[in-house]
Amino acid sequence: MSLTKCQECNNTVSSHAESCPKCAYPIVDKRSTKAHGGTGEQPKRREIVNIFLSLVFTAVTFLIILALIYLDEYYDMIDFFINLILNFKE
């Protein structure tokens, strides 16, 4: 835990504080703004990754459902032809 100066009133404030206890000025976490250029890039990137993963999961689920429907119809067709052949009377 380090101490920093409030930009508004120059009071000594903990780096973990969300705001200055004296004047309630919001304290900016310097580590998060330095690491990402101060632009909020990390949350945007995380949001994009989450959307991408959601779309991939949805597409895979949709393809699995389609495959199961197709296989069910395919096996029904095979059963039909097997029964037709086995029950065929000359």
C-alpha cells in the first residue's frame, strides 16, 4: 500500500482508496492507466473477447443441433430401408 497526494486538496491518500476522504475527489489508479495507455483499452478488449467467445459457442451449439437433427433423419431413413428389405416379399 502506497500513499499518494490528492490532486484536488493535496491531502495524503492511500493508493487503494477510491476517493479522497477529505474532499471526496476520485482517486485514479495510476497502475491501470499506465498499463493500458489511460484509454480504458483493457475492458474494451475483454468485452470483444467475450462477445467473440459467445458467438463461437452459439455457432458450435447450432452446428451440433443441426448435426443431431440430420443424423436422426438419416438413421430413420436407414431403418426404413432395412425394414423394407427385410420385409420384402417376392
